[in-house]
Amino acid sequence: MSSETDKRLQVNLKGFSEAVAVSQRAINNNLEALLKIYPEFGEINIRAHDGNMNAQLNSGQVALHITDGNRGMVDYYCRFKSGTVSVWDDDLDDFTDDIDMTGWVFAFGVSMGAINVDEGTEEHKEIRSVINQPGDYSILRLYLDFNTHTISSFNQAASDFCGYEFSESGMISFLAIMLKWGKDITDAVNEEPRKTTIGYSAKVNDPNSVNEEAPTFPPTSVKFQNYEYLAQGQTTPTDGVGAKGDNNVLLYLEMTQHQSFPPEQQLTYSGNFVTPDMDGTICISREVFFDSYLLRTAPSFLLNSLNSSIYAWIAGDRNVHADTEYPSPEKNLKLGPGSDKDGNSDFFTFNPVVDNRTKWEWKQHDYTLDDPREVKLQYWVENNHALELKPGTNQMVLSGEAKIHFKNQYYPIYLFGGNQGCEASATATWAINITLNSVKEGGLEISLNLPDDPNDLFEISPYFDDWPFSNIYPPYGEHLKERMQSAITVAPLWEAARELQTALSSTARFVVPGGGTFFYKNPIFNNNGDVMIEAQYNGVDA
């Protein structure tokens, strides 16, 4: 596994429900697309008291602030494709000749803002149709807020005037022209807010308004921050346009079900959300994907239902009499439904393994002893099931072991204190490989890889012993094996697995938040049991 993949698997959400990470590279690609939609952003034509500017612009670019700790700001790079500017210069007591601006870069700070999109607007209708999610929710727009620009105190280190040096008064005049341009941009954005939009996010108002059988876990609260990328061996983050900052990401940090944000104001570094070839990642916490979805107890049982389907248990009312050897002891060992635990969802629920974020277990053992005079009848059953993820892959394994076991002893007088008896057991083991398949229209498709014949799923091992003489008892070990095989054939494990497969691909399909604005692929599990899905950013063109 590559070092890039290793660092991505180390991501820890630290209490956040979900995170959508969009790389700086993807944001800048989106700004390039915006220029095609709003070509008027590619021209500057200003005649002012301080001078004149006639220029053509390439698409703007942003550099997410990382190193200064201001995780809600970007530097906006105004990139001049061609054009000229003439500014008033006190030293000349006149305007300068036209100055060629080809290749100039002017960088300044801008804060990111988020605002609700008004219902009833064309924008709201368009984005709602893209998100395509039923229920009561509002739509947030994340945008570059030019009202907060720092043109007057621009980033000199990141700016480039291609060797031209302004006089002090000439720089003041140039900044006055750029401030005029900044006001024009602000006015244009106020008129059409989508002109500097980075992306959209849905925030649900009433989680109960979303179809329970088709969980989407949309956020009930959202916050934003910049987050660093560290290459292998790198300990100090960098920012800027190009290679210095393209893999830094903008995070949409989300909580579900009206849960509160974690106490920490920002998500601190634990690993990389993207590798250099990715536009972004959505990370769904273990608590959301497993506790609230695959291992939920309501409205449908999903993976926990398989535990009840092959549950090994001991029948009550065994009616063991003194002085009489118990006949057919195997009849009290059962498999599948019929116990007093039927319908008890809490009893059949997987539990997380302490200090292991990628494993859950369900263990239920039972033992009974009946010992009236001259008889000792013992039963044991063991149920050991596990769900384990394989970090770095889209695979998990659901495995189980069911064991039924009895020991039947009889102390007749003629054995002078000794006993005769038999002991038998049968153990069935099984495993189902589960795969997170490719994502379509925002949905995770989960498949259970089942053999065609139910008997091929199980391996049954019998055991039998009798004493003091052989061949006086039936071969109870084989009887228990046959009993297990028969129970497995009629037990609803297979049917439950088939029904679960159908549910997971239809009514219980997991729908990734924001599916309309990202194309998703390559879901994997990370080291914390979270689901990470590569996102191809589709921005405002979704």
C-alpha cells in the first residue's frame, strides 16, 4: 500500500458525522468553469480619476489559507491575460504611459461566506432538483465574499507585476483602480450570487421528513474550514497556488440528527483527505454508516437480522426424570427462530469491539444442567459472530460460528458408582463477503456475495464419544450434524440474506449526501472504520 494511501486511511473525523473535502485544485477548476458561464468576469474596463485599465483576465484562482491559522479565508489571485493600465504618478505629475499587464498576478485576501438560498428562487429550484432529496431542508451556498476583500493590503509576496515597479503614488493609484474593480465585482455578485459560488450544501431542517427506509443522513448543521495536506515526510504545511496548495482542501464539516458539534472548533490534522490525483473525498463516520445504518435496529434490522437467523439455543421443558436415562438428547438443541428471544432486536445486535474501530461482535452462550437422581444432562450452545472491515479496501467479512453440544450421563446401580453416557457436538462455521460497490447517483450499493447453494456457505464439524462401551448409542455426532444441516436449510439465514441484498439495493440503499454535486467512486474503509469515497467535483454545473 502506497504512503499516499496510508496517510489517507489515517483520517479521523474526531466526532464530526461527515466531512466533504474539496481540493483547492477542484475549486480552481470550478472557478474556470464559472468564467465560461459569466464571461463578463474576464474583462476590466475602468476609467477613473486615478487612471484607466483595459484588461482581459484568465479565470481567478484561490489559495486556501493554512499557515496563518485563518482557516476561513482564501487569497484570490486575479490573473491578467493581457491588457494595459495607466495610473497617476505624483513623481511625473501626470499619468504614466500604458503599462503592459500581460501575465500579471494580483493576490489579495477574501473570506468565504455561507448563506441560505431563498426558497422560490430559480437558483433554489435548480439546486434542489440537482440534490434530488425529499424532505424538509434548506440549501446553503458557499461563496467568495468580496465584501471582505483586502485589496488595500494585498499579498505582495504572492503578487507578480512581471518586473514593473510602481512608485509609491503609482501604487496608490493602481490600488484605487483595483478597489473600483472590487466594488464592481461585489455589486455583480449581489445581483447574481452564483458568480463566485464555490459549492452548495443541503442542511436538513427535519430529519423525520426524510424517508426512513432510504437513509441519507443529510446534515442538520454545517461548518466550513480549510485543512492541510502533508506529503510523505513533510511535517510543515504549505499554502499557495499550484503544487504548494493544490492538495489542501476545503472541508464541509457536518453533523446529523441535530447533534452538537464537537468541542474543538476546528478539525485538526490526522491524515490526508485527498491524494494528488483526487478532486475530493466524502468521509462518512463509522457511527453514521454502521451504528445508524448497517447495524441499526429500526426501522429495519439489516445485518443484525442474520444473527437471529442462525441462533443456536436450548429448548426449555426438557422433562428429565430421575433413575431414567434421557432419550434422544439432541432434540433440545435448536437452530434459528423459535426461541423466547424472537423479536428482541437488542439481543441480536452486534457490539463494537473495545480498542478496535473496524470490528463488531455478537456473542451469546448458554448452558443448562439437569441432574435428578442417577442422571446428569448438560447442554451448551455458543454463538460467535463477527463483522470485520478490511481497511484500504471496499470489503468487509461477516462470519459466524454456531456450536451445539450435549453430554448425557447415567449412573445405574449395576455400574457401582460409575456411569455410562455419551457426548456429542457439531460446529457450523460460515462467512459472507460484503462489498461496497460503485456509487450511482449518490447511492452506495452494498452486495452480499452469496453462493448459489446455501449448503456451500456452511462447514459443519461433528464430534462424538460414548462410554464405557462403544456402539451402544446412536452416532449422535452425525445426528447433530444432520440436524444442523436440516436446520440451516430451512433456517431463514439464506432468505434473510437475500432479502437484505434486495433491501440494500433499493429501499435501504445508503444515499451519500450531496450526490447531485459530486460524482462518487472507489469507496473504501479507513483505519477508523469510516467510509471514504473519492469525489469528482461537479461544482455549480451539477
